Amino acid sequence: MFTAKRLTTLLLGCLALLLVLCMIVFPDRIFQASLQGLSIWWKLVFPALLPFLIITEILRGLGFLHAIGTLLEPLLRYLFRLPGAGGWPLSIGLTAGAPSAAIAIGELRQNKLVTRGEAERLLSLSHVASPMMLITVIGVGFLNNAKIGMALALLHYGAVMIMGLLERFKSPHAVEEESAIASNRLSNGSSALSASSTFHKSITALRSAHDNDGRTFGKLLGDSVAHSIQQLMVIGGVMIIFSVLSQVIAISSITDYVAMALSNIEWLRLPETKMLLNAIMSGVFEIHLGAFAMGQNNLLSDNWQYAILSAILGWGGLSAHAQVKSFTLSTDIRYSVFLRSRLLHAIISFVLTAVLWNSLNQWLSGLASPVFLSHPLLHSGQTGARATVGGQAFDVWILMSPIMMWLGIVMLLLLLFSVIIAFFAQSFGRSAPNSKR
């Protein structure tokens, strides 16, 4: 008898066999697809994300991300009805991007510091694209416009905030675990909520994380570089394999038949329907490939073009889904709930972008541009990690320092908002909402 697990294994085996057959029958087209995935990764993704990932790993080893997670506790408790322990995975998700937070959430669940429902909602909230990817990789690298990257980032995080507020009102599950989990939280000192206690716990978390890490700065730097390159190698391998898979689908003419079917619907009858379907299919598999495909072709009017791109970013790509599934395999966190949250995030992102894109772009255009947004590279009309402007070569690395400074300011504002919540909670003598409610 075929179980769901056996059927999944059989389906994946058949897909792998189909992939091998296509490699044998169409070696030239498969090679070109592989080369395209490698080129996008090496020229755009690798140089944009490497310094950011290294710094993130150093901050994690020094304990700063633990401290930031502690400072985010009031924000989580009051806005999203999540325990303070979720601040650490949220800070990882906001800095390193998806799916890095899934490992930390799996550990929280295994240590019974969160209920299953809280772990699932926390995973939905922290599974976001990193600001560096949205602004530098997509905005600068793919679209040659950092302001577009900023607009996509605002809409992406706005959509996940709305999704988090909607999921806040879900009734908690696994009531039988509540007493044990409450006891674990109390023993970890996560019940008090005030401005002074939040700062004290933040400093304590920083010292504890740094002491537990125990590495010297030189050792930490070397490990951070090695770990970041390993992460990027995984991203590169995934991009290449899904680029090949997208080419296999193109060879099979599936998109041709779908485009012919859609052409019978008048308002979907577009000359670029096949190209649009290929771009969406790439995004379903892997968001870097999907974002690149959407950015290289003006298939629709601006708001609809970027609405689809926002939906792809909210979806996250099946490659990231597979990683989340593997990271949470030893827990009872349900993939079906995570899948539903990704679909919801994609829908909210699509609607927000379609409605707000033009007005948001006008507002950003009216703002005074920081120096790094007026850099000649952003107006050179060239894609890639390097562009030649006036006979001089510029690359994405030039933009790293000011962009990361801007991201630091945004993070400080978020932390300030969280501390203000804790201050008012202390002033009015209100305790944090209990996660049971």
C-alpha cells in the first residue's frame, strides 16, 4: 500500500529520472541553463550577500543577535501574542533571511519553550527575505534601482506584519503542554516585562551567548567566513539545479500549453504570456531566479509587474520550503501550516503592491536621496555585479557600508519601538498578554 511518504519518494525519483534523461537528450540547453544559474549567483548573489552573512555570523558569535532578540520581546508579546523566547529567531530572520530562523525555532520547540501553535506562527513571521537581498541583490543587482528595492522591502515586511496580526487571533492548540511550557519559560526568566528588566535581560543574554561561544575574535572571523561561504554554496547549488529544472519544464512545452489555454481568456491574452509563465515558474522554485527573470523583462505595467514579484518573494520558493522542512523534521511543526502562511503572505504582498505601488514610488521619489542611492552604478543601465561608468569600473561592494548603516538605523527604530512598549507596560502596571489568551 502506498503511503504519502512513499508516493512523495516515488514522485521525486521520477522527477530525478526525467532530469537525467533531459540532460542526456538536450545537453546543450541544460548546460546553458546551468551556466545562467551559475552566472546570476556568482556575479550578483555572491558578492552582495557574502559580507552581510559574515557580519551576521560575527554578531551571532559575539552575542549581539541574542541581545537584539531579547529587546524585541515586548514587540512580540503585545503585537503577535508570542513568547519572549521568539525574539532570537525573529532577529535571525530579519538579518540573515529565510530559512535561517527555522533551526532556532526547531530548538525552541524541542526544549518546550514554545507551543506547537506558537512555533508555527513564529516560523511564519520570521521566514522573510533579508533586507540585503531585497535592496542590494534585487534592487541594485537585478533592477538597477535601490529605491525599487526599498519599496519591495517595505511592502514585503508590511505584508508579513499584517499576516502576523491576522494569525495572532488563532486559538492556541496543544493545551496539554501549556503547564510544562509555562514552567520552562519561568525557569528561563522570560515572564517579566518592563523597560529595566528588558535591558537587563538583553545584557545578560549578550554575555551568556558570548561566554557560551568562547571563540576568540580571530577564530570567530575565520569560522564566519567559512560558514557564510558554505551557505552561499548551498544557495548557488540550489539555484543551478532549479535553473536546470526550469529549463526541463520549458523543454516539455508545459508553459506553451498553459499559455495557449490562457489565450482563450481575453483579459489574460498577452503577447508575453509564455515569458511571464516561465518567470513565475522560476519564482515558484527559487526566488533569486524568479526575481531575476521578472526584473529582466518588462512584461506588464509597473504595479502588476512588481505585484507578481512581491508575491514571489512572499512565497519564498520551494527550495527554501525544502530547507525549512528538513530543519523542523525532528519536531511536530506542521509543514501544512507553514505552506498556508506562505500562500497568505504571497496574496497579501500581491494585493498591497498592486494597490500601493504607484503612490509608494511617488513618495520615495520625493524623498531626498542618500548618497548611496544616487551612486552612478544605479543609473548605468547595466546589470551584474560590476558596471562600467565613464570608463571606470564600479561594483556592488561600494554600496555595502552605507546600505548596512541604513539597515542599522531601521533596526534601531524597531528596537526603540519595542522598548517604548515595555516602558508603557511598566508605567501603567500592565503585564504582558499571556500566550494562552
